[in-house]
Amino acid sequence: MPAGTEGDGYMENQQSGFLPAMLRNLRDMRMRMTDPAGPGEKSDKGKRQTVFEYEAVMMIRKELPAGMGLDAEGYEYFGPEDAEFILALDPTDGTAGDARSLGAGVKNGLPVTAVMVIRENVPNSTFASVKYAGVLDLRHGEIFTAGSDGAWRGDQNLGESLKAVSQYNVHAPAVTTEIARRANSFFRFLIPYGLYPEVFADSNSSALVMLWALQGYCDLWWNSNLPGISGAGQRGHELGAMAVFARAMGACALQTRIEGNQVVIAGSLDDAPYTFDGQTSVILGPDRKVVDHYLGLVNASLSRKVSFGPIGGELCLAEVLAELNRQCPNERWGLPLVKE
């Protein structure tokens, strides 16, 4: 956030300054490394780590303000049990999607994006308890922050910047979603525009692509949570960041659930329970009008009847897609090793 910005109180002000400072430190540390994707020490949970991941967690632990705990990806909780605030950290969001760089011998392929959020340590926490968020695009060095004083890309106020979707009622549709979900291939049947919607895969980082949707660079993000193909969701620390950005920008972040053969809004993301790794199915967009438009297309398509011609019989599209998903499920993706 811009220098000199004041928060709602001493702790909030300290944290809103602490978070962007740590993101800048992570960016600078990454730039100094010749092999950030090289093997680092294992975490205290025994998880394999890159050099960058390990060094990032160690740095944040040293700089952690008094009264704050740390939940880091792959690590045990660090800090006082009665901490007033908890920082959640994923130093390398998008690791799996970008790991192909390693097999090709590209030593600087990782990391791609770092995600940090600060939440109040309260019982039965929801996403509303997440107060500050930061996303660091390590490929381009851009820092995005959000809190009580707005949402920012560097010193640009994202809440005041152009939201492309809101300005045009005719444009090439662009929908974003997560990778490795067979349901993604069903977009053609669910959003029946003459021009096939461009689908961005989150091969860089789910957090970064979700942020694109909130800004209106693309129309929508959703989790492909469909009737008979339910279970898709996003992890809490990533969505915690999106909850703060959506709040600060006046964008739209909603929970979804399945009712019959329809995808319905389950409420605001802020009202959903928060845990670091908990999965919540969401739909995100620059405003509610755009979200409702696409959700209406999806549900109308799911209800459409499909006739099987000479075979006979008729099913709604939701049943057809669920059966295709059941009989042709996703396999765990991977390629033969080039070398041992």
C-alpha cells in the first residue's frame, strides 16, 4: 500500500505496512537467487521445499511482529497460541503448474506467485476475519495489496481503475477456472456463445488469475462445481486474499453449492468458514451483474434436454455431463521421467 497510508489502529497500521514490506523483501530475495527452484531444507512437517520456499518462511519468522502467528504452507504453526492476528503464507502458489520448467532444466522457473493474508485470530473464523492481503507476481515483480484503505497494484488504486467488463456489453467472453478438472472441458456446452469462451488455465497461479477476474481483465472465475461432479473448490489462504480484494474493490466473491441440477449462490464468501487448507467452491467476477449473467447461462444449459435419437431416451445436460465424468474420470496427470 502507498507509503503514509494509515490503518484503523496501531495493530492494523503496523500490519498494513508489514505485509507489503515483506512482499518487497521476498521479491528482492528472489532476484538475488541464482537457483530459487533448487532443493532446500525440508519443512518441520517433512515436506520437500525449494530454496526459495524455505528461505521465505525463515525470513518471515524472523520479521514476524509481536502478537502475530504464522501459518505457512507445509509448516507447523509458528508463534503464540493466543496470537491476536495470524499471517497465512504460501510462498509459491502455482508450484505444480509451473514445475514443467524444472524438467526442462530451467533453474529459475519457480517460484511464480507468493500469497500472504493477515486475519484476526477468532473462534469459528470466516473469510470476513481476513483483513489484509498481498499477492506478489514474481515473474514481473508486481505487488498487489488490499486492506481497509483499498486495493492497490503498486500505487495504482484498483478500485478506481477501468473494469473492462463493466464498460462493454458486447465483447469476446473470457472465463477463468482451475486446471486439472475434467469439468473444464464442458464449458462449450455450458456457455453457448457463438464464440467459444477463452479459458485461462491457472498454470501460473490460481490467486493471480482470480485477481484478474476481480479486476475485469477476464469475465469470471469459477470452480467447475457441477451436479454429479461436485467437490471442486479453492483453498482458504488463496480465497482469503480474494475476499479482501473483492471487499476493497467492490467486486463480487460468492460461495456456490449444488441444488438438484443447478449451481446456486450459497452466500457471500465473507460468510464462509475459513481454514488455511479448507476448500470452498466460489464464483468471482468484477460485479454481480456479470456473475449472474454467466451463472444464468450455465444453469439454463444444465437444464437443457438431450435426446439420444435412434437409441431413444432423454436426459438433461447435467445428467449427461455427470455420466461422462463418471465413466471417463480424470487420471492423475504426469509424464514419463526424462531422467532419473
